[in-house]
Amino acid sequence: MEILHGQAPERVWHYFEEISAIPRGSGNEAGIADYLEAFARAHGLESYRDALHNVMIYKPASAGCEAAAPLMLQGHTDIVCEKNAEVAHDFLRDPIRLQVVDGWVTADGTTLGADNGIAVAYMLAALDDDTLLHPALECLFTAQEEVGLIGAAAFDGSKIHARRMVNMDCGGEGTVTVSCAGGMRVDLSREVTRVPFAGQALRIFVTGLAGGHSGGQIDKYLGNANRILGRVLAAIPEANLVRVSGGSKDNAIPREAEAIVAVACRDCAAKAVHAMEETIRAELGAADAAFRIVTEAVEESADMMSAEDSRRIWGLLCLAPNGVFAMSHSIPGLVDASSNMGVVTTEGDTVTVTFSPRASMESLNDATEQRLRILADAMGFAFHLTSRYPGWAYEQVSPLRDLLCRLYKEQTGRDMVQHAIHGGLECGLLRAKAPGMDVVAIGPDAEGAHSPDERVNIASVARTWDFVRAVIEHCAKN
């Protein structure tokens, strides 16, 4: 422990700092799985690991609590790998550089990984605490959550014995999540025709947008760099794309996007771009105050895309469903359906646009899927659907939820807030593998998930840890 030494709760921050040294972007969870298995061996605990690097660690009940029903604690090990453009960081090799700023833990120019490293640290601290009275504990550390809940979808349900579960991937403090949206990932791709480069090359770079979580912050109407880039490209007369890219994660609102274009008059094109910049700036909110579009002359020798392909691509960026489509009629402020145009890539002669649609009702997800299929067909793109996952419906009867609300009232004197979220959680998938599972989701105060502004509040982590301990101890008695 270096950066977080002396922060309370000591064991929680100890484990958070240890796992922050382990690269664990989605699909790169082998190292953290090795660490978890080594932890289990060192503590004499049984563990199970599957091919995707999901890990379950089992701890027998405290003496005298053997008759209590098992309790599962759950969170995911993978993190979203986002960084500021000027930051040199290799997410496959480098540790997260932690900082403490004004009572918050954050990272130096990258995502922090508190989503969902705090859950991992809580579970390890609970498993390590021999003073904690507890029922049989099943701590499930899932992989590839951030890219479509892949680990939870593949996990062997026969390894789950508990029928009550505390997911720790959703806050803030004092809130218990009681349902979440389902979603999917959609890729639209087009093979382009290349023609010899002609004209002058111009780089167009959209930057300075706030970005954020495409579930939790889609209702903030933040600027989407990919959408903005499409709109700008459509405003340039006689431009041919050479390559286009934007965003890095389908579930993160893209902060930056860029294109290299061939134009007849570089100065004329730059003038059109900056006119659009002023128009768009006036439309954006305060969160996107740093927005700007940079243009610069570049040397380019690669073949350019045909005029037809170029129009189809920026036409798709302009027309694709993006943002909020429907709000809940029954829960004020809850988004019912949305889509995030998260990533645009050019790989060789293939341009791919990746979306993360979400909805609380399967019929609304069906509708978004249909819209994207129709758009793909109309614009000459191939359609590919992956990682569709179910939502988690609100249950009228939940003894575990009632317990949390009662304990929070006893601890604080305040009522715990119950809410539904538009983000995707693993609760629905895991509940389907364990019929009758009573599920809640909690977490400390954190901000800026999926962006380099991510941070987690130190005092809130401590209070939430005390609350988690109280929940575990009460479950040991029932």
C-alpha cells in the first residue's frame, strides 16, 4: 500500500490498491483471476474458475451459523479502458495510477476501475475478515461485464447455491437498486471501395466532450462525438473519406472522433467545419463546455473511399438512432429506451459502427433492433447482433430488500431510496440461473464511470462497507 495507505477501511483499500496494479480490461481478466485463485488458496478457501475467468470463492458459515441460508456477493473484475488522448498508458501492461483528491480516489488521466473494483475489494475484505459473523458466503467475480455481460451469461448456474444475492455494482450510497434494463450490442459494417487519392488531405478531430456511461448518463443529453462528426462531414462539399474513427467502448458515450478526408479545397472545408463547430457548441450543455473541433492539414498517400461509400458512412452517422427514445410512464425520470452510437472504426476496407441499445421492456429492445436492421439495409451495411441480455424486473416481495431498508433506517435514521436504473446489471442473467433468487444491488458514491473523470468517495466507501458488514451479519442470523 502506498497511495491509499491510512485510508479507512484499511483492508478494503488494501485490496483495491492491489487489484489496481493488475491490468484487467474486458477480455484481459486472466491476471486478476490468477490473483483471486491465489487469494483463495492462501486463505484455505474453495474456488472455481471457468474458461472465461469468472471466479467463485466459497467460505463456510461462521460457527453456529451453519443453518442460515447462504448469501452471494457479486461484482465484476473487468474495467472500461478509457484515457485522455495526451496520457501515455498501456491498459494491457500498466497499473492504474491512483490519486487521492479532496476526499475522493481517482486515477491519473484514465478510468479508475472502481466500476467494479470496489465490489471486488469489498468481497476480498469480507472473505479475509475472520471477525465477521456470516452465513455461507459465495463471492462471484464475473468477467467481461462491460462488453455485454458475457461472463455472467456463460457462468455455470450449478455453481450457485445461494438464493439471495447482493450485487455491488450500483450506487450511490443510501440507494438500493431494484430493477434494471436489458440490452444488446449491434455492429453495422460496410465494405468500401477504394479509389486513388485526389485533392488535399484534412484531419478533422472532435474533442473536449464530457462522455460518460451510456446507461446512467444517457438522459443528460451529452454530446456524442460520432454523431457530431457525421453531421460535420455531411456539411463539407465534395469530400471523400480516407478513414474515420471514434469512441472506444460501445457502452461509453464517445468523447472524441476523427476523420481524414480528401477535399478539393482544404481552406474551404475547414471554414465549413468551423461554422458547424459554432452551431453545435450553441446546442450543447454546460457539461460539454470544452467541446471543440480541430482541423489540420496532413499528408496522405492512402487511397480514399469512393464518393458513394463516403456519403453512406456519414449518412449512417447522421441518421442512426442515438440517445433517449422513451421515458417511463410509471417511474418519473427513468429512461425506458435508448441507444448509444459508441464506436466507429476503419480497419482496412471495412468501416464498422457499434451501438449499445438498452430498454426496460423487451418489446422496446425489439423496436430498436428493428430500426437498426432497417437502417443497415437502407444504407448498405451488414447487421450483426451480439450479447443480448435480459433485464431484471421489479419483485413485489423481497425479504432481502426489506432487510436492507430496515438496517439503513436503523443506521442512519433515513429511508433508503429504492430505484430502477436504465443501466445494465448482471442481476437478471444470474437470477435466471438461480430461480427464486432474491436480489438487490448497492454501492458507494461514485462518479464519472467509463471516463477518465471516474472517482469514488472515500468516506462513502467506508460507510457502505459498514452497511455491507451489517447486512452479512444479519443474514447469518436468518
